[in-house]
Amino acid sequence: MSTLSRILDRVSKLSSSQRDWLHQLTGDWQIIADVAFSDLVLYIVDGEQMIVAAQARPSTATTVHESDFVGGRPQEWFERKLFDVYDAGEQISFSDDDEPVDLRLVPVRHDEEVIGVMAMVTSQRGDRVPTEMLANYESIAHGLARMVERGQFPIDGSPSGYRHGTPRVSDGLIHVDSEGRALYASPNAVSHFRRLGVEQPIIGSVIAELVTGEFDGIQQVDEALPLVLMGRAAWMAEIERNDVVVMLRAVPLLHGKTREGAIILCRDISELRRQERELISKDSTIREINHRVKNNLQTVSALLRMQSRRADSKKIRNALETAQRRVSTIAVVHEKLSQTIDEVLDFDQVFVPVMRMVRDVAVTSNPVVTTFDGNFGQVSAEQATALGVVMNEIISNAIVHGLPNSGHLDIKAVRDGENPHIEVADDGVGMKKLKPGLGTQIVETMVAGELHGRIDWHRREGGGTVVVLDLGIRGI
């Protein structure tokens, strides 16, 4: 199915700023669809023809167009009308003789230039609404259509996107005049303010004065609240009282340079805020758990180190030191997890301390020069531990067995999308036919199981060994 971006990319006539304007329009035109009880269709010129670039359906009425025809062409007679509006730069209204619908074709203007046509299609036998509501909504729809025609809608800087979505007409709407006095309030909007503690009638009152007079127990005051309640700025604000949180968005209604009034959209987001607080609490709990796990692992690591020093047998001492390194590696991962609320880690921040720790512990006498090139990128939290243990085993094995005297250890990591390619190369004694130990078994099991990849050992040209890993890591 065609998308707006793909369609606009085909139309070389449009500049980047004009494309951005059309994206902003379609990102915010749901307001027009809802107050006009109309389907909206955006047409743009592609060569010598008109094509459908986007469409929207109202949430306040039954849709006229049940099928999606984005990317298609209009009928020939309708295309001629579209070009008439496009060329003249003035909106027209008419009825379709074949279908019981009313149509309004509105030129979409940006920087004094018409760049498209917005069709408002309204069913003549649609679900009608109360007369007072219909009159207000039609007045608002007329004002917004005029703003589109004059290049004033969407409003520059208006917050069309938000982390929970902007309030919609169906959530609650208040129509105010230029002084901020309510001309109309939908039942949902009245209910939102009642839950906030407003007992006085909203219609006929200045909303900002109601808020000032009634909200002695308000918990949070947004700096933008007065401007939004008066309808003077195209912005959003929130009111919080007790356990009720209402999001407000103002959309000024302009006639030329004169502000005739505004609509204030309302949405009760109390449940969303409650869920946010729960998530923040859970995030804090998870960070605290990771912090405690890190502390406990460091304690275990310290105990293993103490025990290894007291061991009489060299074999036992080596085994305890190896276990201590493995525990310390996992502790480093949990330390980084305790410092973030994300579910992914920048593994470079984990790997560098692990590499230094393994090198310092494994090198007993002769020095080993270690280099690291590239980056691992983002790694999911559940895979970071496995990758840390695998790298610990490979590096310690290369130093202990491949470089018993001294030498160089070069580590490279390349991220190709979701699949890291890692090479660990030493210039030591090379591969020997030895029975695989516990470390090799751990590496093979974790690479195949948790890291969804494969590992291979090769002889390095000029002497030494190269370990190659291709992993299926889940990142961002």
C-alpha cells in the first residue's frame, strides 16, 4: 500500500518544506475530520493528473469511504473540479448527484502557494447530532477549512505528536471566544472538569477564571496552562488534582491575523499517569535489584579470590581464579544495568572493563599488548551477560594458552545491523589438538543458545589463532 512519504517522493515538483507541511497537515487534520463529521482526502498533482496522497476518517460519525484508495486517481469529472480549485486557490462546495454526500474542496496553501487540495466528504444521511453541538462543530470546521485555505493550518509549532497522543475531539471539546469564554462544551469535556472539581457551569464562563477560583487543591501547575485555557497559544498543558489528570490542547481559530477564538481539546489521562508512576516504580525496583545482585556477585568474587589464595593445589587455585573471573564479568553487566532503565546496553561500556580485568588477571608474568577496534553497539539486557561471559572465556583462553610468554591480542567488532561480527586474534603458539575444556563448552553453548550465532577457530596467517563469532544479537 502506498504511503504519504512514498507518494511525495514521486512528486519532484514539491519542495522539502512543502512536503513537511503536508506531513504536518495529515498529522493534525483528524481535528477537522471530527468536527466536520467528514472523511478527508488529500489530493496532490503528479504530472498531469491528481492522485490521492492520504485520507482520514472521522471518529464522530460513520465513514463515507470504507475502502482505502490512497495512491489512486479520482474520476475524470471530479479531477476537473480538483484542478479548478487547485488553479483558482479558492474552496468550493457542492453535492454529488450520484452519491448522497456533500463535498467541500479546500486548497492546501503553504507560503502563498497551493500545493494540494483537501476534500471534505460528508454523508447527507449521516448520524446527526444535537443542534447546538452541530452548529458549533460546523462553525469550527468552517474556520479550520479557511485556515487550511490560507496556509494557517496546521499551526507552526503546534504539538501534533505526544507521548500519549494529543487529545481528540471525541475525548472532549470546549469552544471559546477570543476572550477565553466558553461558547460550547461537549458532555465529555464537562465530565472531565467535574472530576477535577469544577461545579459551576462551563458555558458562558471564562475557563481560566474557573480554574483559578476552584483549584485550591491543585497538585501541579503547568506554566503554559493560562495560555492554553484562554486559547491564545497552540500548545498543551495538564491539570492535576487529587488522582485526576486532564490534558488540554488549544487550537486557535484565526481569521487572517485576528484570533476569533479557539477550541480546547480535553482528555482524561489519569490512568496513563498512574501506569507511568507504576513503571517508574518498577524501573527503580529493577535498578535496585541489579545493584544488589552486583554487590552479591562482587562478594562471591571476593570469596573465590580469597579461597584461591589459600588453595594448596595449583589446579584448584586455577579453577577458583577462573570461576572468580566469570562471576566478576557477570557483576560488571549488572553494574551497568543498575545505572539505566533501558532494556538495552551499550556493550562497549561493559566490554572494556571486562577486557582489562581478564588481561590483568590472566597475565602472570610476561606482558600482553591488547587492542580493541570497532564497537559492539546496543545489546539487549538478557543477552549482555552471555556475551560478556563468552568474551571473557575467549580472551582468557587466548592469553593463557595462546600467549604463554608474551605477544599481541587484537579484538575487532563490527556491527552489521542486528548481527555483530567479532574477531579475536593472537600471534601466539597457534592451535593445538587439545580436549575441549569447560570454558570451550560454555562458549559453544552460549553462542548457539542465547546469542543465536556460531563460532569458529582458525589458524592465523603468520602464526597464532583467530576466533570468529557471528551472532544474532537483539539491539534497540
